Amino acid sequence: MRSRDGNRTFSLRLCSVILFNSLALNASEFLISYSYTVKDAILHNESLLISKAMQKCSGVQQNSIILNNDGNKDLKQIISKNNEEFINYIHKLGLHIEHNEKTTNYQQASSTTLILKTTCFKVDFNDNFARIAPLK
């Protein structure tokens, strides 16, 4: 026969596995890409594209960001409410930079484009916040 302590650790382990799986299964995966272009020191174009992943993404979760949420499950609205914080987070992830410079008749023209290539993010929606983590 098992002692009561043995049964208790087994039940705690079982409950923690069930809780962990329910949290992991509640997460959604989204594909996010971001780019902005600066021409002659003026912001020319900025785009943030978000779509729900149609296939399961593979990879390990990296550092996450927590954005305030009022119970909303729409990622586009959550990011638009916390736009500056999310853009700063994307900059820390690493962006691809393309820079072109051209001089014609003593007039200089330059353009710089920063790009976050399409990346899969795991998003956990809660009542008060949304946790967003890239998968690499």
C-alpha cells in the first residue's frame, strides 16, 4: 500500500500537468511582420501585419512581453493600444536593415528600411493581460 504522502505528491503532479497543458493549449499562434521606411530623414511608410497561423509553429519560446488587456481576444487591437511598447520590444528582437544612399548633381537622397521578417509568436490571452513570445 502507498502512504498518504505518496498519493499526495502523485495528485499534485497530476494536477500540475493538467494545469500546464490547459495553459499551453489555450495559447494561440500568430505570424507577425513589421517594416518601416525612412526616406531623407522623413518616415515614409510603416506597416505591421498580423495573421493567425494556419499551421502549428515549431520552436522554443524566447523572452516574452506582457501587454495590458481588457479581456479582448483581438491581437490587433491589443497591439494598437500598446503600440509604442510593442514596437520597442520588436526592436530588441532584432531587425534587418537595408540602407541605400545616392548622390546626383550634389543632391543626396537616402532611404533606410528596417524589417522584422515574418516571425511566429505564441500569444496567451488572459483577462487583464496578453503574453506575447516569439518562437525561434
